[in-house]
Amino acid sequence: MNKYKYKAKDKNGRVVAGNMQALSEVAVKKQLSAWQLRPINIKATKLSKSSSKPVEGEEMLGGMLVRDENGVWQIDSGPKKPSTKDITVFTKQFSTMLNSGVPMIQSLDILADQQKVRNFSKTIKNIKSVVENGSSLSEALEAFPAIFEELYVAMVQAGEQSGNLDVILGKLVIYIEKAAKLKSQVKAALFYPLAIMVVSVIVVTILMVFVVPVFAKQYEGSDRAMPGMTQIVINISDFFTAQWYVMIGTTVIGGFVLGKVLKTDQGRAKFDKLLLTMPILGKLMQKIAVGRFCQTMSTMLQSGVSILDALKICASTSGNMVIESFVNRVRQKISEGSSFSAPLKEETMFPDMVVSMVEIGEKTGSLDDMLKKVSEFYEEEVDAAVEAMLSMIEPVMMIVLGGIIGFIVVAMYLPVFDMGNLVG
């Protein structure tokens, strides 16, 4: 049990304060509601070992030392948060068990024992305890937002209300797997060119710091003036070797400032806008955004989530502030009585084909199916675009890197060629 302090108002408006032992904040709210009290503030004062957070002193050194049930300290360097694969497997097994008629409490108990990630196992046990105390599964999941995002909770809630929880969990598995694929494609699109650039910088730095100075030293005794190309390379090499601390300091400070800027809403918005407007990469990021939006909306509408709730969750889980702002504008206009397709026509984010498909879906009453078809189309488009981009970037970057290295090599051998001409 966990200890909580609470403040609440009774039906006469008087403030009531007190302490309560409960398994989660959700359970506290449920108990206060049963007492006809409206919660104002709830704060955890002490968490038990069965909670998702340890009692103070039960973990040390960032969680590497953990006290077990017998009070013995043990080393635990394993992961603290379940991976996407862990959540996918949990959801798939949970769906199968419910579909086979296994009671929810028993299913959660079995799944908790099967988890390799210690904290995830604890979380599932806590969820089971909250459900045993009378809360719904969605209310229990809502107490762990770091593991189960808003979309997950909303779909489980829709499954509970419709009585098709096992089916909805099956849809969630498909959604999580496709979302993970999109995420990996974004990483590939951003990481590969960045990796080549980093390698290029390292290679050029090695040449400038270790190779060029050797040639420069050999040419020091020559009375002849260095060719222009050679002098440029030597000057750059001198800067690398003499001002290395300036370059490292500038890089570190620049990275720190950029990190701080990206943590602000304004800085993140500008960066997200840049991603969508960059040559080549921008078109790919836009396709990924459209595909993810249609996939999320389709999954949620098929699960019985209302269009306004689905749009709200789409906005908060978009991962891009430009797209989040766009979805919120669409949601606002729909809440004012507009159709779904009308505000999409006014924006440039979605291609005409997508808008037409949405419009047809609205007229035929099959909006979820149309969005699913669009998401499948864009899934293929993104696959092809990522492959094409990577196949194009590789030779371009290699040509650029080869050109830089070739320039340095030719520049350093020009004095040798000039001496050869003089001898001849």
C-alpha cells in the first residue's frame, strides 16, 4: 500500500484534508468520490515496494543496488523501462488470454510473472491490484503514463465500453508494430546521413592534424612559394592544430545551446518546421506524418473512440509541433460543426488524394476504412522513399567525401609535381 495526503471539498464546499493508504492515485480519487468528496490535491508521501516507485532507501546508485524481499542488497543493472517489444508482447498475450476466456486478474498475474524487466513486472502487479479494488483496466493503466500512453488507455477504455477488449488489444498490437516501424524509418532517414557526415569530419580532421603537418614540415626548407591550393590546406591544418580547443569548445557549447533551444516550445516548433521543409528529407517526413496520422485515426475510430477524442490524442502523440498545431486546428473546426474533410482542404499539409479519400469516407460512412487504406498506401510510399533516399545519399556523400580527400591529397603533392617539372 502507498500513503497519500489529500485535500478535497465536500458537497457544501468545505475543504477536507487527510491521509489515506491506497495502491494508486486513481484508487484515492475513487475512494474520495465514494465519500462524495471532490479532490483538490493528492500527493504521495510514501510508496511501498510494490509500487512503480521504490520506498526511499530501497534502491541505491541509480537503481543498480536493489533490496530484495528478504532485505538483501543485490546488483540490478537491467533496463528500468519496458521496450516497445515488451509492451507489444504483453498486449498480444493479454489479448490471447482474454479471447481464450482466462479472467483478467489471472491473466495479469500470469503476465507479471513472465516479464524480464523487473519494473514492468511490478507495474503489471500494481495494475492487477488496482483492478481488484474495483477500478477499470483503463483507470489502472492511466496511473502509469510513462509506460501506457494516452492512445493505449483510450483504446482500452473503448474496448471496455464495447465489450470487445480482446479485439481492441489485438488492434493495438498491430498499431504498436506499425508505429514502431515508422519510428525506425524516421531514425534511419535522420541517422544515416548524419553518420556519414560524422565519419567525414573525423577523416578530414585526421588528415589535417596528422598527415598534412608531415608534408608541411618537408616543404619548410623550400625557397619556392607554395601553390595556392597547398597553402590553403596548410593554413587550415595550422588552425586545426593551433586552435583545437576553440573548435572543441565551440562544438560543445553549440551542442549545449542547441539542446536548450530544442527544449523550448518555440525552438522545437522551428526545428519541426525545418524538418518538414528540408529538401528531399522534408517530403519524406511529411509522408511519414500523413501515414501516422491516418493510421492512428483509423485504429481509434475502428475501436469506437469518438473523432474529437481521436484527434486530441493524434495531436498529443504526433511528435511534431507543426503537425500537432495542424491537428488541433482541424479538431477545433470539427467541434464547431465542420466536416472532417473541410478543414483538411484549407491546409497544405495533406495531399489532395488524402482529402478526397476522407471526403468519400465521410459520405459513405466508412471513414475508418478509407483512412486505413490511405495509411497502407503511405506505408508503401514511405518504404520506397526511404530506400530511394538512402540509395541516393550514399553515393552523393561518398562523392563529397572523396572530393574533399582528393583536394587535400592533390594540394599536398602539387609542390612535388612542381619540383619534378623544374628538374625536367
